[in-house]
Amino acid sequence: MTTRTLLKSATALAGLVLPLAAFGPALAQDQTNLRMTIWSANEAHLAMLNEIADGFAAQNPGVTVTFDSLPFDSYTTTLTTQIAGGNAPDLAWILETTAADFVNSGALAPLTEAFSATEGYELEDVTEQATALWRADGELYAYPFSTSPFAIFVNNDLVSEAGAQTPAELIEAGEWTWDNAIDIAATVADSGANGLIVRDFNYQIWQNLASIWRGWGADPWSADGATCTFADAEMVDAMSFIHSAIFETGAIPGPGENVDFFTGDAAMTITQISRASLLPTGDDAFEWDLVPLPSGPAGEYSVIGQAGIGAFGMGNNVDLAVEFLAYLSNPENSAKLAQYFPPARQSLLNTDTLGATNPLLTPEQLETVVINGITNGVVLPGHAGFAELQQVVRAELDALWQADADVQAVLASVCNRITPML
Amino acid sequence: MTVAAPPSTRKARKRPFWTMERRDSLAGYLFIAPQMIGITIFVLIPLALVFWYSLHEWNVLAQTFRFQGLANYQTLLSDPGLPQVLGATTIFSIGLVIFNMSLALLLAVLLDQKLKGITLYRTLFFSPVVVSLVAWTIVWGFLLQNNGGINALLASVGIEGPNWLRHPTTAMISVIVVQVFKNVGLNMVLFLAALQGVPRELYEAARVDGTPAFRQFTRITLPMISPTVLLTSIITIVGSLQVFAQIAVLTQGGPGMSTTVLVYYLYQQAFQFHKFGYGATLSIVLFLIVAILTFVQWQMRRKLVFYED
């Protein structure tokens, strides 16, 4: 090939490619796609979200919204990897445990002004308590779309067969305490089934034990996050209670045991109400109940898990993403979201609204578990740099999950290890 | 010796650009281009970038990327978790290499027989190699649970099995065994091929001399297959330092930090704790360890490998 032919070919190729390269983005500019990462792949959730997105697209021609379902187990890792790779989504669901990292990082766009300026938004209807975790210096950085209380599902069939009183009977008698609850679990465990399962704890996700230790008024660290309180008397008492339930009475299945409440193998499980959808039907169905967490030595309490939605401040469509978030969380769409995710809006916190969308639960259950839980609940523990704290505490607590563990010594070593990190 | 230039016209003096030599070179470069482009994009550039990242504090969420010189390397020296991690990595690698190579050699010797259906056995032992690693590990995870299949089997013969993945020692043993059973077939096939390449007459001569079987193995078989032993040992050691999925699925580095090996630790630092700069520093450490071990093994070949004499 001579140099001349080569030059000719190159010119011809450039003539073909360059107009296309210029025209391509022009075509693309007419369409804007917002991408939101979520950890649910549930078809009903996606159908509802897509319906809301269609409504937004109808108001904003040329805009589409896609929902990117990531696996829950590696959700935050995948999300941060996408951000590191320069492929951040426009919006994302955020877990309560990593709220502090996201809110304080400056990665999220501020929302207060945009929400207040949206007609009919009624920002004051969103409870102050529910948004506490998602604010920094008074500014709102994410909308808490799901505020889900922890409660106890009970398999009344197993409890009755074992000859124990049901939680409902104990509540009726005003004796629904942790001592009595763990007795029921131990009795059922003695009968050959399993007692109480703290769902998703699995001797790894220790923060879920907050659903028990809050009954003792225990916390992993002080409210300002600066002081470790793992070794305080309340936590030592609560953890001793849990340790004894695992290794002495067998009320809680031990480490390395794979037991599921929803297959009918255990008396009780602590989990969030959204898990009601896992209750078996047909031949596998059992008589179940949903009751609030028992009272502990520190009295009555409730614990909630939260999830927020934030809009990333580094993309090209920040304003549009914030606008979509305002649309997604307006009163009308919040009511739709409330079908699956307990709402943070005061106006939706009533048995009528919740009952219409949670047919499995009775008005009493909604009142005592959901509404009381959301109104009075303390959110699961979180902290800046939580992922690392979680792993370090998990590694230290492994020593606690042995029959001969010295609870006080292990908890003291947890504090020794994490104090420099707080 | 000088040769006078032949008298020539201007046109004749100008050599064509595409001489035979240049054409040959171009063809050669084009042949290696796909490989070189791949290595450059996927190995050399990332390697340089990892070193560059290790000199920075990179917070993904806050979108900060700040040069801080050797600060990450200083952190490395004062990291309270690192000694445990290096200890776990060493135990894992030594355990894995010894168990994997001895089992592979034993299986190869046993399967190097002319028996009916021997191919079936060879296929059977090799089959885990082609099974998906994560699927393999998840199934083992179920078997190793306290109320899992292995303890049920032990209980049926009256033995109370340990809680395999919840005690530091048994967790490490479990992870090693699961990894060895997965990959032993590969080394076994390599050993088998090497064994079949050993000339039979050497054994005949040894038998005539009355050499016992074990002595035949140590004096004939091992020296003759020593190049394969070197190759498999390098592959196995390098592979053992890169173990990740088994740890992530079976133990997540626990109990405590007893099975947190270097690759898992750097994954945690970079992808879970968002410390990409420090994660990059740890991967430089891993790179150096692998490079040094491979170099040392390669240097030892003259001593250990029969054919290198």
C-alpha cells in the first residue's frame, strides 16, 4: 500500500466517522436517563417504582428513569465501586448503617430547598425523628423512604405444642418481658424445635442485636459517637443474657446453625414487618402472630431500621435527579411506597392507610407494632466509617460466641480495639 | 575492507522503505500485537496505576484524591491487623501447598496404573476443577455448618464433630481442604503426565538390581518428574496467595481474623472500607511477595530439578 493510498483511505474513513461522532451525542442529548440503584429485585417493588417513574416521565418528556437492582449483600461495596469507576448512579438507596458516611461525605446533593419549593410537597409532614439520620448541619441529604420497626413474629403452633404460654397471652397479662420471652424460646427448643432467631444476625451482623440490647438501654457507643460503651454495665448484662440464651438454655440457635423461622422450624424471630411476605401459605402455613419487642430491664422500647434515597451531587443531571426524588417522595407517591415500605410521613401513619396496604396485619398489630414502633423507635446503630467498625467489632465478638467466653473481658477488648477508630 | 560504492543514479541510491527486513519485523510485531496490547492494557497500565494510587489518599465517597507520598506505606508498618493477616496468609499457603502437592502426587501414582476403568477414576478426581468455584464453596459451606452434612455423618458413627467454621484452627483447616479438593485434580493431571513420561527401562534396571519400591520412587521417579514438581509448586504457591472466593463465602475472614488472608484484607480495605489508596499499597505488598517467591523458586531449580544439572 503506497503512502498516497493510505492517506486517501484515512481521509475517507475520517469523513465517515467524524460526522457520526458529532451527530451521536446530539441524538443522545434529546434523551436523559436517570439511573437509581436499589437492593430489591422484587417484581412488585419494581412494578411500583416503574409506575412512579412513568408518571415522572409523562411530566418531563425525554426523561426516563431506570432502576438498577444490586445484590443486597454487596450493595454498598458495588455502589462505591461504581462511584470509584466514574459510573455513579444519579440516585441510590442508602442503608441506615452507612448513612453517616454518605451524608457527611459531600457526595449527596442537598434536598431541603428543592423539596420546600416543590408544590404540594409538605416537607413538615415528614417527621423530624425519621430524618435525623439523614441530615448534616440541618440540611437534608436523603429521604427516608422506609422506616421499618423490628418486631417478633411468633409461630403459635410450635409454642402451644411445647406447652408454653403464647406471647399474646403474656401481653394480655402484662408480662411480656425478655425473661418470659426467652423462657418460651427455651421451652420450644427443649421440645426439639428451635427457639428465637435474630434474623440476618448470623453471628456476623451484630448491629441487629440492638433489637435485644436496647431493652437494657445498651448502646455500642455514645450518642456523639466518640466513646465506646460496649463495656458498660448495660451492654455486659444484655450480652450475658444473649450468651446464656445461646449456650445455657439453647433458646437461641448457636453459631453455624442454619435455621429459618419462615419454614416453620422456630418459635419466634425478630425481624422487620416487611418480612410478613415470607410467611408460608397452603399446607406449610402455621398460626402466626406479630408482637412488639418485649420490655427489658430498662422498660419498653422499639428499634427501627431505615433506608434513605439520595441524589448524587457529582453527575450531569443533579437537578433533575433531585426533582425526581421530590416527585418520588411527594404525598401521593409516598402513599404508594407505603405498600411495601413503612412511611416517614405523619399523615400516612394511621391504621387506615397502613391497613389498606398491609392486608396480612390486623389493626391492633399495625397500631402496637408499626405506628408505635415508628413513633418511638431508635434507629439501628450507625457511625462514620461504619463498614470498618462493623468488621473490627465482628472479629472481636467472635470470641464471645464460644460456650466458655468471658463476656466482660470480650466486651472490654472490643472497646480497646475500636476506641482509636471512634 | 572497504568497498567502493557503485556508480548509480539518484533513483537507484534510494532504498525502498519496505525492505524485506522491515516487512519481516512488521509481521512479527503484528503477530505479537494482540497479546502485547492485552498485557499493556490489562496488566502493565493497571500495575503502574496501582503503584500511583498507593501514593494517594483516595476517598471514593468524598471524591478526594490527595497525594500523600509514602504515608500509606507508613500506615502499613503500624497497622495492628497486618501481622495477623500475614500470619494467616503464611499458614494458609504452607498448609495448602503441602497438602495439595502430596495429595496430587499420591493420586497420580495411584492412577498411573493400567487398570480397567482407570479413565473414569481420573475423570472423577479431575471433575471438581471444572466446577464453578463459588458453587463448590457454597455447597461446602452447607456441609461444614454445625448442623451440616459432615457433622451429621460423624454423629452417625458416634463422633461429635467440631463447629468447623467457628473455631480458628478448624476454620483454617476447612478453608484449606475445600481449596485443595477443588484444585488437586489439576496438579494430579500434571503429575500423571510427568509420571507417564518416565522411561520404563529405568524401573526395569532398578528391579534387576533389587531396588525396593520406595527407593525407586525417591531415586528415579522424583528426580525424573522434578521439572513438573517445580512448575506445580510455583503455580500452587502463587494460587494460594490469591485465594479470595473461598474466604469470602465460607468465613468472611473469621472467626476473629484467623482466616483473613492478604487478598481478602486488601479487598476489605479498598472496597468495604473505601480506602483505595491503602488497598493499593497492600496489593503492592502482595505483588512483591509473589515476585520474590517465584524468583527464589526459579533460582532453586538448579539445585532441585534433575534436568538443570
